[in-house]
Amino acid sequence: SVLQRATESLVAVLLGCVAGSFYILFSLTSVALFLKLWQKPLLEPPALCAQLYGELAPLHACNLYGLFASVTTSRYEVVIEELHLVEDTSTHPPTTRETWVELDFLYKPGDVDRRPPWLWLGHMPRLDWRLWFLPLRLARVVNLAIRDGASPAAVSAALQQGAPSLYPAWWPVLLARICRRQPEVLALLGPQRNIDLARAPCPRGLRVSLFDFRFRPPENCPLYAAFFPEGMPALTPQEIQEIE
């Protein structure tokens, strides 16, 4: 009947208005959330978007969903080194000296001269993935100590005092099995450029360091040019301070 068709049309219009309104609100609030997570200097969300996001956030309609909705923009890198006796042939007669040898991993950053390997679809390197999260725990202690003007010795002491809560249970087990040359663990590390772990003796010592790797820009370019696409203008001192 005519009344039924009119009712159906009215319902369709109302549903369309509701869906359209939600889509507009969702888009506006997503703009504010995206710019907030992007952390791009001098890019602020419009006032209307920021206001809508603040008012709708308690409803959990336009918030973060999914794993890794946001990630860190920097982190320290864990580097493991073994202490070994090596023969120094530059002297006469040859002598032996202690040398720290860095261990390589298949996927995590380490050797800055090595091209990153391909990671095939569906493969999750569990050890390297865990070593990504380990420095995030340590960074809190290190950053607080640096902010308070602590010396390197004080930072090391703080890391040792907080060991039970800072380091996960698998970390000391991994270090112990590397020292014992367990084949299954050595296979996770992959080939080494500095040492043959399968034939090398147990290390005389083990050292774990935190490194802050940064890109080096081309010659005659500003310091932070390596972080931005080609053609973008150089950053001002104020923008560099905001990034840091």
C-alpha cells in the first residue's frame, strides 16, 4: 500500500541519516586521533575534531582498536657481547688479549653494514620479536636516570637493582644457553660474522649493552634530514626539540 511504502521510505531515510551522522562523527574524531598518534611537528587537529574526540571518547565509539594500534617511534637496541681470548699476531712474539665479540641475530638490528633480511609472509621470528620489547622495559629506568643526571655507573646499578622486575624469565635462560652452546638456541641466532659459536669455547664473560641507533643523513644535509621524505624543508630548532 501507499502508506506502507511511505513508512519504509521514511525508515530508510532515518537509518541513512543515523548512519551518515555516525560516519561524519567517526571521520572527524579519527582525524584527531590520527594526528595525535602520528606526532608530526606543527600538525594539530582542527579544534572541532579535537572537541568531538574528547566528548565521544568515553563512549568508546572512536577509540583505538586492535593489536599495535600505536607503536613507539624509537627504542634502545640490545647488543650481546662475549669476552674471549684472541691471539694478537701484530706483536712479536704473538700474545693473547681479551676481546669483546658482538653476537648477531637473524632479524633484529645489529650490524649496521648488513642489509635487512626478507621476512616472509606468515613467519614470526619469536626471539627477535621478544628482543624488540625487552629494551622498552629498560628504557624507563635509563631515561629516568639520565633525566636526573645520574652517572653511567648509577644507571648500571639501577638496572641491576631492578633486575627481578625488569627482565622477563626467559632472558637469563637465553643467556645461559648461549654460553652453554645449546644447538637449538644457536640456530635462532643464525650465522655469525665475528665468531663460530658452535666451535668457540664458553665465553670468559658476557656483556649486554643498550645502543641508540640513528640514521646518518647524507653529506651537507641537516641532522634530521634522514627521517623525512626527499624534498621536505629542513627542520627548525624548535621542531627538532619537539621531536626529541
